[in-house]
Amino acid sequence: MRENKRENNGCFLSLLRALSERDGGIIDGTLNVASLTSKANQVATFSGSRMLKVTESASDFLIDMLDKNPVGETVRIVFGLQGMEPQPSAVLPGDTTYEFNGRIVLVLDKTMSLMLAGKTLDVDESGRKPILRLS
């Protein structure tokens, strides 16, 4: 259990460092926590281009996924054994939701929303079967 917590803390620190380097949160080689908190809150409000973009193709893919596996109400992107992966889920308090044609097709928790801010979720059809791809 302690090892998982340490790994999660490492991922969180990596995210904080990435945010700080991108948004000027490092001052004299140290993390400026006040600046990071401010930046994280700005990102968490998802103003403009900071929000994950979901293409129409990805939305269609998610709807097909939900129709075939109606275990959860929607799809959530989580950290899995293969990295980030989609899984059926319910909508939880504090989630960011993505709707397509009046249906919630994707939810992200705050941490994942921060990590995927400014990225695009699309469908890659170059392989044997279509898969979701982040860019």
C-alpha cells in the first residue's frame, strides 16, 4: 500500500513540475506552491483551450463502446496497466463531463482533467482495429 502511495505521489509531483515549468511556477529552482495552486485552479476551471478536446469521431467511438458494454453510465479515462485507458464508470461528484448528442460520453476526475488539459482525444484507425488516441 505504501509503495502505491509513493508512486502516486511521484506522478502527482511530476504533474506539478510539468505545470510549473510550463507556467512559470519555478522560482530559483524551487517549486512556487502558491503559483502552482493558482495555475492548477485556473486549469481546473477549463477556460478556453485548457480543456481536453474530444472529436466527433471519438464521441461516436465512446457511444459505441457504451452501447456494447452498458455496465457503467459513461466512460472514464483512468491509469491502468497499459497507461491511460477507458473504462465504464458512473459520473462522480467533481467530474468534468463531456456530452455528445445529449448523452454524457466521457468523464474525467480533476487529476486526469489537469493531465489532459489542452490535448485532443481522437480515434486512430491505422491499426487492425480503431482505438482512442491522445495527441
